[in-house]
Amino acid sequence: MTTQPGGKILLSVTVNGCERAVEVYPMARLLDVLREELGLPGTKEGCGEGECGACSVLMDGRLVNSCLVPAVQAQGADLTTIEGLAQGDRLHPVQAAFLAHNGAQCGFCTPGMVLAAADLLARCDRPGEADIRAGLAGNICRCTGYVRIVDAVRMAAEAGAEPGERP
Amino acid sequence: MRADVPACAVAVPRSLREALELLAEAPGWRPLAGGTDLMVPFAAGRLGDTRFLSLQRLDELRGQAVTAGAITFGALATFTDLLRDPAVGRHLPNLVRSARATGAVAIQNRATLGGNLANASPAADTPPALLAYGAEVELCSLRGARWLPYADFHTGYKRTTLAADELLTRVRVPLPGPGFHFYRKVGTRAAQAVSKVCLAAFARVEDGFVREFRVGLGSVAPIPLRALQAEAAVLGQPVAALPRRAAREALMADLSPIDDLRSTAHYRREVAGNVLTQALGELAAYLNIVL
Amino acid sequence: MGTAEGIGISVARREGRAKLTGASRYVADEGWPGGLWGATVRAPVAHGRILGLRFEPGLPWEEFTIVAAADLAAMGWRNRVESIEPDQPFLAEGVINHAEEPVLLLAHADRHLLERARRAVTVEVEPLPAVLDLDEALACAQAVGGRRNLFKEILIERGDPDGAWAGAAWVVAGEYRTGAQEQLYIETNGMSARVDPGEHGPELTVRGSLQCPYYVHAALARLFGLPGEAVRVIQMETGGAFGGKEDYPSIIAGHAALLAWKAGRPVTILYDREEDMACTTKRHPSRSRLRTAFDAEGRLLAMETDFLLDAGAYTTLSPVVLSRGAIHALGPYRCPHVRIHARAVATHTPPNGAFRGFGAPQSLFAMERHMDRSAARIGLDPVELRRRNLLRRGDRMATGQLVDEDLDLAGLMDRALADLGYADKRAEYARANAGGGPLKRGVGLAVFMHGCGFTGSGETHLASVTGVEAQADGRVGVLAASTEMGQGKETVFTQIVSEALGIPNDLVAIAPADTRRVPNSGPTVASRSTMVVGRLVQDAALALKQALLQGQFLREPYDGEGFRAAVRAAHAARGPMTCYAEYQRPAGLVWDDVHYRGDAYPTFSWACYAVAVAVDTVTWEVQVEDFVARQEVGRVINPILAAGQIEGGVAQGLGWALWEKVETVQGRMVNNQMTNYIVATAMDLPRIRVFFEENLPSAMGPGGAKGLGELPMDGPAPAVLGAVQDALGLCGLRELPLTPERLLAAVEEGAP
């Protein structure tokens, strides 16, 4: 498949369990496609360079910086954004733990941070402090100093996000 | 977001052959692997390219396998793939360390080994490890495939021997056998950091003497390179009496660091020397452990 | 009466859930229909004359809305950003005074086309020599701004600052420098504006990421010459601010409004990270030349400092930053003879502004570093030197303010040091460091204070007002202009009202920070929101309760249900019955603004921070291994939220100390990307251990609370450098940030 300059592609993805298809420029960032065409502004832009992790989403089960993924490379992907983490009123264990432990202050890094934490717990069911800090190292928070975030992730691990349970 | 997104064209070949045909017939396609390097200047409006060749469908370039006496990686092997592969962990610990030292989880999930080399940044994290292991790279075009030592791949700052119609397709790392491995990246912080100094070393010791010694350097020259002078100072020397000062002085001839946004030439020189000294110290201790 | 959710309880944040599910809406998440995007064309040099604007052919310029300074003049609008001294234009007029100064505004519906257009405008300039250096500015061979290149000058004197030097046993001098620091809120700046026809004329509405809705309100009213009722400012969910959204949003709001007015359509301006970092305010760089005299016992006899802040090209907030920095310059010490000479200097750089701490971190860094270096010179332990000089009840501070609390700073210090295990670690590290090995460990401390609320007569001038009203649903509504930006303001106000009225949290509603809804309770700055505004909220709530009692709607004793029924009934009968509380200056506070004498702040919070570091002598990186933050804050309203403020502030303080360096070339920031401006990741920081003391309640704050939002910024940097001094025996560490490159240079120099 080759597009022409100015040409768009039909991007078919599964987002938070729903099949969606939208027309987008192939080099549009997945971040912008999520926020605009797919109407999911929960994923944030903090830096546009893949440094801050505010744009983190799960793509085919892996944590990625959506600001660095061109739309064309998300073709056929299974995506999870922050909006897809809770099941109706039931918060994901990571969300519940953040709420209980003040893991979010201004909330802007939070969507990416929560997904990164959920991803960590799905890969590692008993992370120690060093594992947690390494798992979240790609998500910059300016408000918390990470203290309560690390506590929340440890509590969520103990509360049992089951090993291998994909968010 | 400053890129002229609407002006871009993208090709998504379904096979390596198709990719090489596109490169041959209309030069100027920019190969796009995981995007963790290219998307940054692209989004900042600093990348001139508007025609991208996305490699996402080229499954034949994914993964890695142990072949005869080597581990061969497809160019699209991601850093996470490297980190998780038990064979890589067992035989090539420097490569694992370098992959873990890059960015953080989300970057590692998308960054590819081929991209890390083809992007040709002197500060990339895997090149020093690959240089210390004596890796080779395969470059393919319609005209054929050729292997060359990775040490010959970089020709100047951000320039490689890749012809306009070639793709880097595989990286082959001979299994080093029992030996001493060392890797240290000095970054601007503990994660998500560009390297200021990077040094990888591999040594094989026999009868108390250094029989093989390769040192790969990053961020201290326009290209990733072998520290040939430092290596020469150590090769053949007794491990019980490694010439640390001579090696450090020799290393200074291998380096040509600069002042830039992240650090200074002076710091890079001093710290590269310190890291080499540290590596030699660990080499001396390693022998004691082994014996 | 239920105070189960009142003061002192870590109730869960009511603002929390939306942030965790992606439901919160920040300015970039929501636009008005039919809106345009706006962008800013900026100056390419630090100083120059604007010769003209060149528009590259080939773009459909007729489709764009374009606003230049000349348009403001043509419309009779005032091209000045409202400020203490309104010398800053919204758009540069004729002259450029700093790099990235806004020159032209563009708007279009197509974001990609807009970006192409922004790049296709060239500002043609005749470059002029730019004054970028403090000494050059002070020498005043070229005028930059202010009076003789000073936006403000303050002299604080006590006793006989010239006479004490001769008899001193020790005189120690030093020069200390701190660099600029970028606030780096994870949400960049952005504002949306629309102009609608109203009954009495045009009505302007702006909304976006901001800290101070009434600052923006005033700026827009003055820009357009509109009456206050015709301007409405709404704070949206704000992703961090730390002072970086105190004054700059007024500029962006003005820009968006100018475009919206001309276009006849709503306009949104969003800064990306590169623009935000290069163009908006930073912490003021500082230089302190300090000299202290000690007697033979190490007691301070005299202190003299020449304190400079690099203000940038326009006045903006610099006089106030200087004020706080000057007042804090002596630190928490007793000293009979003092001279603090402080100046805010004009340079051709983007104006610097508010960042948590607001001048105090800079001057406190100098004094605390100086005390550590002095201790080494005198041969006293840094703890002991402090012990001999810490303020006590009955002492006077630099401005002559009397310490009228039972202040036990020595006790606070000892407890903080015990928390860290300072003495044991010091001994253990001294042994281990002698034994070789690449890591050298050390411990350090800082003792400091932070004045709560606006300086001097600032609160009186603000004349803050809050309101509490009855709602139809039986809840009470709190009306205050304080903005939630992560600190948990809504929750804290809720707890204050719960406590005051003895009702559960869910009977308290907090009105959004919308100038149409809430009165002007002042800006969300200066560590005042709990102590000053929270107190007014408490007073207004109590006034409403009185009104309900007097109106026979409510009878005591009551429970939550009873209260709700009473409020419903009252609202049905009489409407909101809004009760207001207005700031009254506490009796007995006296401040002389001319001589800088008297009660600079109604009260202070006090702290001692202690830190253990490991210096890697291979790379000269400093690893912070343990951090203790212990502070006396009067009363903690919500322990978990308060701890969050300290933890976050300490992280920023450590960044300022070790990693965050603003690199400039020709007056323009060049590392304006998160790749090259280094803030801490989760792997760079240790667990930060926080302890609160509530022994000295303030008379002002609800429950005795003082302010604490900025306090944590003041301690980490000098404590860390003191620890590195301890680890390496190296006293010449006098500059921030202490990057590995600088530490290597200091080690090579071996400077004292």
C-alpha cells in the first residue's frame, strides 16, 4: 500500500474493546487520532517527544508513547486508553489505589502513569520498589515526587491485579 | 505538532522484496521502523522528509535466533525482545544492559535494533555493546545482500555506508564464549536519558593474560567507535598487572568529544577515562572470581 | 456534630476520580464549536528594531486572521499587560526587548496550515546589542528597562551594619549563584477566548489553564477597556502550575481574545512544549555576595548581602519576587547588624516570574550554603553553628519582626537529624569514605522558614473576599477564586467548612473558579490559600450558619440531614443568602513599605531538611539516598495532601539543585525540550520522608494552619550541597545546579 501526499488511510483499530474505523493521514500521530478522530481526550500530550509518557497507551498489549506512533503503524491494533481501564463504575485496582493514596495531584500525567502501572502489574505480580520505579521511569510527574505513586502501585499489587490479567 | 502531516506519503510494503523495489525505483523514501527516533524531529518540524517507508509488515525482519556460533537479530527486533530473550541474556549481557538503559519501557517496546544503528547517532546505546562483541550487519538491496563488520558501518557524524537503495536487515553477533563483560552508560539521569559517555568492553582471559579485548565507545566521537589505542595498551597484558594508567592515556587518543547541550568535552574525557579504569578494575577482580 | 471529615483527616480527594478515569477536561481537550487555532510569531533576536514583517507568497493569507501591535492602536486598545508597572506589551511595537517576544498573531481553522503560516512570516529586524549579563546591566551603559536598569531596589538595614566587622573573630565572604528553573508543569499553557454580543456591548469569555482568574480578568478588562462585568474568566482543569501560570496566562488570554475579537470566532492558543519552555517565565537566576561576621563562639555579629535577581526585559512580578527574597535573606538566624541590598536587574531576556518559593529559595540557598562554609572555616560542626544562631522567641528578624511564637528551631533541627540518623550516618560515612571505593557519602542539612501569605501590606491591598451560600439541593456552596491545580484545594476547603459547620463533606459544594460565579479572593500563590483564603471561607461559612440560625431555618443541635433540610428551606424562602467574608488585617501587624521594616508576614512556617547522598567519583553524579523533610506548619488540614505538597516540592528542589539547567545562547533557551531539560524520573529520587509538627498554631489560619505550599522548595538545594561538601570535604560548592560537570570542575579546582 502506498499513499499519495495529501492522501488519507482508513485506520481500523479496536479501542477499549470497540471496533472503530476512521480516515486519517498516515503520518498523523496516534495520540492525535485518539484525541480527535476517536474522541478520547483522556490521553494527553505533555512533550511531543516521547520523554514524559503522558501519552502512554497500550497497543497490542504493550505500553507505547502514542506521540511517537504514526497512525499507519497502528493499523489493526488493539488499543487501550485510560478511558478503557475502568469497567463501568468499577475502577481498576491501580485507579482505586491511586485514589486511596493520593497518587494523582494535577492529574495530567495520571492517564499515562496509571496505564504504565497497570502494564507493570500485568507483567510482574510482586514488584519491589526498584521494579516499580523502573516500570514508571518513562512517566514524568512534576507534582508528587513519585512517593504516593509508588505506594499506590505497591498497594494495587498487594490488592491483587492478577498476574497476567490484561487491563 | 509542527510537521506537515497532510503533505506526507507513506508506503507499507508487505515483504522485504517489495520494500527494496520501492527503494530502488524511487530513492528518497525514509525507512521508518519503531519511530522512536524519527518521530521526534518529525513532530518538531525539523525532519525534511515527507515520504516514509514503513517497515511494519516485514515480519521476516523480526525476532532473533541462535544460529551457528552466533545470535542473529532481525533489524526489527525491539529492545523489549532483546531484554526478554534468555539466549541474549546468557550470551550477550552487554546488549541486554544497553537495551535496558535506553529510555524506559514504552520506548523499549517500540525501538528496534536496526533503527538504533541506522539512525547513526553517536549517542545510541546499543552500538558500544555491538562493537565490543564484534558484531556484523547485513545490508540488502535488489542488487544483493552484503555483510560487513559493524565497526565499518559508520563513516561520519550521522552517516553510514548504507546506499540509497539499501536497508539494514540483520545484525549478527558471534557468541563471545566465556569472558568478562562490562557496560556502563553515563546519562543525564537514571532513565529516559541521552548518553554523555558510554563504554562497553569484552575481554577473554587465558592463563592470566588478556587474549581478546574489545572496547566500544559512545558519545565521545562523531560516531560510535572502537577504542583501538586503549585496546592495544591492554591486549596481551597480565590481568594481575593491568596497565591502567597507560590504557587511560591511550584512550584519550581514541576520543574526540565535544561540548554540547548535555555535557562538556572535558567531562566526557575525564569520565570516559574513569569508566575505563573502573572496567579494568572489574576485569582484575573478575579473574579472581573465576579462579 | 460530625467532624469525622474535618480538619486533620486525610479525606479522599473529591477532585480525584475524574483525573483517574480520563474524564477531566483540560483546555486542549475541549474547544468551542466553530473555533479557530491561534499561533504566535516571535522575535528572532534578543534586542533589535523591527523593520517590517515579510509574508512568504504562496499561502492563502486572506484566509488568516492577523493581529499586530498596530491593530491595538487602531482599535484604541491598550497594548500593555497589566502589572505593577505595565511596561510589557502584548505585542512588540517597534522594538524587541527579548528573544521570543510576541510580535504577530495568526488564526486559522486548519492547524497544519497555521503552522506553515507561522513559519512563513519573517520578522525583519535590525539587531541591536543585547544586554544579557548582570554586571553589564548594572553598569548601565545601555538602558534596558526600569530605572537605571533596576525594576526594584530594596535596602533592609538593622543595627550598625558597618561597625561590626572590625571586632569580629571571623569574617567569611562568598558569592553564590543559582540558575533559572523551568516550572515544567506537565500540561503546557493554553487559553481559549470568545467574544459575544451582549446587552451592553461585547462580552469576552476566556477559559484555560491558569492560577489566578482575577489577574487574567484585570488584564483583559484593561486591554480592551471593558467594564468588569463584560469579562468572564473560567479556570479549566489545570495540569500543574507552580507559579508558571500566575501571570503568563494573561498574555495568552489577551492574544486569544485579540484574535477572537478580530475573527468574530472563538480562538484557542495552545503552546507546545518547545514554545512553552522557550517563551514563558522561569525562576529568577540570582547572585548573592554575602559576608558575615562571627564572634569567637560562632555567633553572628553582622550579615551583609548584595542580592541580585535577573528579572528579564520587563517589570512583571520581579519587584515582589525581590521582596520575598530580600526578606528571607538572613535565614532563620539571630543577627543584630544586617544589611540586605537587593536589586531586580533588567536584561534583554524573557521576563522571569513566579516559581514556588518566589525569591526565597534563592536567598536562603546563599545563606545556608554560607553557614556550611562558615562552619568549616570556623572549625565548628554545621549543626552546632546553626544551634548557636537559630532564632528564638523574643528575637527579631531582619526586618525587625518579633518572633512571638515559642519557636524551638533547635528542637526541630534535632528531631529532623534524628529522623535521618544524621549523627550515625556521619560517623559511618567518614569511616567508609576513608576506605577507598568509588562512592563517597555525606549528610547535609538546611534550616529555614517561609513567610505565609502576601508580604507586608499585600494582603490588605488584595482585600480578598469569599462567599458561602445556600444551594437549592441543601448543600452549601463555597465561592472563592482559588484554583485547584493538584494541591487539593477543593478538598481542603470542604474539610474547613465541614469542620466549621459540623457537617459531612458531601454537603459542601465548591463553585468552579469562574469570575462570574466567585468573588475575588486573590491569586492562588504565596502559600496563602489555606491560611488566608481558607480562613475567609471558614468565616463566611460561620456567617451563613448564623444567618440560618437567625432566620429560624436551623436549630442547634443539628445533624447532617437536619442541616440539609434547613439549607433547602432557606434557599426556597430566601434564595442563596450568600454571606461574604473580607480580609481584615490582623491587629498589631505593622509594615513600613519604604524602609522594609516591621511585620513582613503575619506568620512563618519553619523547617529543617536533612539529606544523605552518595557521590560517585567515577561519574561525579550525586545520588540522593535518603531525604527527611520536617516542618512546623501550625495545623495540617489533610495530612496526605499536605505530605504530597512537601514531597512534590522537595522533588522540584532536588531538581533545581542537581539536574535542571537552563542553557541559553544569545538570550534564548536552547535546551527547550524535555530530552535536554532534565527533571527527575521515578528512578532518580529516593523515598522522601515527611514529618509535620503542629506546635505553633497560627492565629490566622483555620484550625491554626499556616501555609506550606512553597516551603519545601527552600531546603533541598543547600542541604544537598552541604551533603556533598561533607562527602568530599569540598567547601567551594556555590552554584546551582550542581551538575556532574560542575562538580568535576569544583573537585579539580579544590576551591574553598
